[in-house]
Amino acid sequence: MTSADDFHALGLRQLADGDARAAEQSLSRAVELDPGNPEYRKDLGNALRAQGRLVEAARAYGRALGADSAYLPAYNNLGVTLLEQGEPAQAETNLRKAHELDPGDPQILTNLGVAVFRQGRADEAVELHRRALALDPEDAFAWGNLGTALQAQAGGREEAIECFRRALAINPGFEQARAALETCTEELQRERGSRYF
């Protein structure tokens, strides 16, 4: 095995099999052989991210963008990584660029909604999640994120509960949605009970 494509293919298989460390080695070799290929650099970032090495993953995505400034997957993945690092404003910048490149991608809209929500802009997050769900109504995570944004709004708990239920109907193993449903239901019951005192 000598070509960059061979190492790339091997790295993707290793990553799919859950061996991110071996994938990193194979993908690093692909990058060495073809340093101008943004896909190889992006996938190396994915292997690093899978190991929890977020700073290095962000650097790999940035290098992918250095190789091709219009490479959409690197903008999206960099945005998500920056969210994981607690940098929602920087994440938003990259996710907006991804959205400019592909305005019809529901996953990018969902990620962008999370970035703006984490900056305290719940109304804008609700609108972005609704747009994502108009494109893909079977995305459990978008339903969960919409529920979270609604829960933060005054009077939004009832609709949030329906969103969490919808997320769980699509993905019964979505534990974050299940926990959010319980919390939101308890909050709504307390709110309704307090009206009578």
C-alpha cells in the first residue's frame, strides 16, 4: 500500500470500526503523501476529534480550509468542534460560512442553531431549528434542540415538551431528550401549580 488514496481508505475503515488511533496514523500518512487534499486533512481532524483531541482536530480542519477555502465539510466540522470547546461565537462564524456554501443543508442549520442558542439568542435558535426541520422532519436531534430553545423562552414549555416527545418517537434511545422531557414537564407542572397560590 503506497498511495494516499489507499491510506485514506484504510483510515476511513479504521475510523468506522472505532479505532481512531489507527485511523489517525493512516490518515496522517495520506496527508503526508498528498498535503493539498482537504478531504484527507478533514478526515484526520475527524480521527483526532474522535479521540477527544479537539485543539488538534480544529487545527486539522483549519489546514483543510487552507488547502481549499470553499471546502464545506471542514467549516461544519470546525464549527462543531469549536462548540465542543465552548467557543460558540467562533463556531457561529464557521457554521455561517458553511451555510453560505450550502443553504439547504439541515444539519448545518441545526448546528448553527446550537451556536446561536449558546450565545443566549433563543429566538433565533428556534427559527433556525424550525428551518432545519422543514428540510428534514425526521431529525431527532433537531427536534431535541428545538425543544431546548423553546424551553428557554417564556411560555415555550408546552411546545418544548411536544418537541422532546417527537425526538423520542424518532429515536427512543435519545437519553438527552428523555431527561429534558422530564425536566420540562416538572417545570411546567410547578409553573401551573404556582398559579393557584
